[in-house]
Amino acid sequence: MPFPVTSTEELRQRGMLRIPALLKYAKGMPCQNCRADDGTVVAAHSNMQEHGRGKDNPAHDCFHAWLCVRCHSWLDHGSVGLDPTGLYEPTRAGKVEMFMRAMCRTWYELWRRNLVRVA
């Protein structure tokens, strides 16, 4: 059964950090795992509970990585075989390691490109 549809405002009321403008920066960027630049990159939310992931909601928007469709699919659904780079096993630990590395690369690119700033 799919998760119930929840609006951004409902998630904010539950204390979830929602920053739609931040997620839009993924468009046109290369995948931060396999480096694919194929137009399929999206802001993939963390699947980790410590990043706010819950049964009815994705993680806080600040915990995302720019991933292509192949890497995002492997992260969320892959249970067989290595990730598209051939570096990570399809285990929880392998997926956490892949995501954390890609998230760090994403945040580096956000800062390097001056897409986020200190107020």
C-alpha cells in the first residue's frame, strides 16, 4: 500500500524541514555516485531514520543526494548486485555508505557553486 499523500505544509507542521528550492538544484547536475550526466538526476532523500525518515514521510530535505535514476533505484530497491559504480554491496551498510558519500559530494557542490550561503 502506498504512503498516504502528505502536503509540504502537513510535513512542516510535523516538524519536517522542507526546502523545495534546495531540491530543485539537482536538475541538470551530474550524479554524485556514478557521475552520470544523463538528465535523470534528482534529489534523492535519505532512507535513514536518523535523518527524519519515517513510515509516512521522507527524510528532512537537507539530507539528500543528487542521484541518477539507476543509482536512486539501486538505493531504494536494489537487493541484488553491486551499485552502478561496482563499489557498494546491496546491504544496509553498503547503501548507507553509498548515500553518505553521495550526500557529502552533493553538499560540497552546493557550496562550491554558491547555491547555498551563510545568511
